[in-house]
Amino acid sequence: MDLLIALIPLIMIFICLFIFKLSALYSGLIAFLFTSALVLVGVNFELSLSELLDSIIAGILISSIAAYVIFFGILLFHLMNETKNIDLISQKIKLLTNDKALKVIILVVGISPLIESTSGFGTSFLIITPILISLGIENYKATFIGILSLIAVPWGALATGTVIGTELVGLGLKKVGFITALLTIPTIIYFLALCIFILGGKKAVNQNKYKILLYSVTFTLTNIIFNYFISVELSGVFSSLITLLIGIIYIKSKSTKIIDYKSLLNLLSPYILLTLLVFITRTIPIIDDFLKNNFVLISTKFNYQLPLLYSPGFWLIIACIYTIFKFKISKNLIQISFKKTIKQWRLFVVSTTLFIALSQIMDSAGMIKVISNNLGDTFDNCFIVVSAFIGSLGGFLTGSNTGANAMFMKLQIQIANQVNISSNLIAGLQNASASNATMITPSRIMLASELYNIREKENKLLIDLIKVILVSIILLILVAHLVNNLFNI
């Protein structure tokens, strides 16, 4: 009976999403309100009103860490988008080469991760897909490739989801980021190869196999190095910039075309500035120490810290200010950008806070412990397999690795501790599997079908993507088993 009651919040989310077809926001709200009432009434799990409020406050505080970064990440995107700079970057990429496959590769592992790493929300998919269509790629194929280009979700909005996940369970950010990067090596290669297959079949993959390996390995290895040695928050931005640079150098060595590289670098300068600023704060010990210990919001009771100047949110503010002055953005466009940012941001803040607060309530009331004990006893050493599917389920339900980590990270880590599997490995697996599964969230599929005029193929797109994600889950499980057996992490 305890297990059934403990599962009620998760069951309610399923019912709201799939039976009543409600959004993740309303599903989270209903589950949150019902669970709050449940623990106050004391049906098998009980919290006092003060304990319930403490759980909610803890959820709000944890959410604020993400909200700070997300707001200015979205603002930077809208400032660049409203001034047509994103379009200009895309046009420059299109003019670099006549090789359509190479353009797709650069878009998938260069431009898409760059936009996603700074803005989050799957924004890059909305930018990349129209460019692919403009290259003459049929709408269904372009949409499919655009969704598969979301390879940087674990590092979206400067790794907000990964930060939140580690904050919830008290694990080291660098270690979890590193393991996530390690686990995603084969899936990123797989996604890129699949994009080229969608473009031109087996022949295109065979003709471009060395390019696929060059660019995917460049991205993944740079990502691993940066996660481990420098900064998890910056690794997606840095990896995509390096991959893009490699692409430009390769094209330049093979082409006699005169291309205005200076103009492209000028358009990319806000992202380059952001990279340099965060890089400096993570690599110079005196600056790193000062920023971590000054201008810090602290709550000892809730074990909460938000270093305002150390957070990537502050450096996104600087990048936004630079963008405004650099491109002489008018007051009207700034206002439009702020309005669009607030509209997107408030939805994220409310939905994420609800999921995090729900997780905190379930944890405080002992629900997560009951679920983890039962799952741990049932699956024991097979938990790596189960963990990958739990993470994927969270990504599918919420459409966000931040929401998925808020929903399931505590549960995953409690079971990992119970069955004696590395907490860091399971946290990385949760993060990676949830991120990949955001590609098949129903709202994204529906939006893609509406935007790119493939409504009659909406169901086909969902089924095809589910097959792709199932393969990615298998790859993650295999790598996780390999890492678990070979390394002490």
C-alpha cells in the first residue's frame, strides 16, 4: 500500500499528460497540489505545514539557480534573433561550401549546440530546421535532422539541468558533467551519422564517414576535456566553437572561394566573449576564489548558495550588454526581446519549480525512499538498464532535462546507493538519457509538425524518433556498463 501511495504523484502526471492531454505545466501543478494535500492529511506519508513549506521553499531556491542563468540565456538569444544576427550566421555557414552534407554536419555539431548551450529550451531546433529546408532538404527530413541536432541538451543554457541535478543530490558538478560527456560519445556519433543517412542514405554516410568521425569526435573529445578540466557550464559552448573552427579551417583548406571570415567572427563575438569570460573565471584561481566567496546569496537552513558573480548568469548579462552596444540594438528591439524572454522564462520557472518542489515534498515525506527500496530490491544489479529508462521517461514527460532531473534524480541516486552502483555514474546516465528523450516529447513533435507543414506525418515522426531514442538508450546502457566495470567513479 505504501508503494502505491508513494507512486500516486507520478501516476497523476501520467494521467494528466496522456489521458487528459494537459501540458507539463498543468500536470506538474495538479500533481504538486494533490501531493501537498496528501502529505498534510497524512495518508501513510505525513508532513506538518511547516515541513511542507520548507520543502516548497527549498524547491524555489534550487529553481532560482537555474532561473538566473536561463533568463539571460534566453535574452541573449532574442537580442541576436531580433537583430537578424542568427539568420546572418546561418547565411554565412550556407555560403562556406557547396557540400550539402558538410553544411548539415556543421549545423548539427557546430551551430545547433552553440545556440542550445547558451539559450536552452530546444531553441536551436527552431533555428536549424528552417535553414535545412532552405538548403533544399524536404520538410520531413529537415525536421527530423533539426530535432536530432539537439545533442547539447545536457549543456543547454550553460548546463542548467546538470547543475540542478547535482544540486538536488549533493554530487560534484564536474564529475557528473564529465561522466555525461563520456556516456554520450557513441550517441552523438550515432545522431550525426543518422542525420547524414536521412539526408542521402547509406551512400551519403559512406562518402562522408571521415567527416562524420572528424566532427563528432572533435565535439565529444573537446566536451570531455572541458567538462573535466575547466567548466561544465561552458563545455557545450566551447566544444561547438572548436568544432565550428575546425570546420572553417577544413573548408578553407579545400576551397578557393573568398569568404568573409572576419564578418562571421564578428557575428559570433557575443558567444566568443561569453566563452572567454567564463573560461577566465574557471581557470585563474584568484578570480575563481574571489567570485565564489563574494556577493553570495546564502541560506544555511536550506543549504543554499548562489554566487551571483560566479554564476554563468552574470556573464550572460555582460554578453547581453555587449550585444546591445556591439550591434547598436534599438530601444524598441530591446523591449521586444525582454517581453519575449519574460514570456518564455516564466513558464520555465513555474514548471521547473513545481517539479523540484514536488520532488522535495516526496523526499521529505519518505515517498522516494519507499519507491527506491522497492525498485532496488526488484532490480538490484540490473539497475543501470532501469535507470536509463527512468531518465528517458523523465525527459519524454517534461521535455526538459532540468525537469526530468528535478523529477527523478533523487530517486535514481537513492536506488544507486542501495544497490551499490556509483552515484556519479547513475547521475550522468539520468542526465544523458533524459536529455536524449526530450527529442520525443509530444509537445515538441506537435510543434514541429505545425511549424514545418508535416501535420499528416506527425505520428510517423514520433514513431521514427522513438526508434532512434530506443537505440540511443541501448548505447547509453552499454557504455554505462563498460564504465562501471572498468573505472572507479
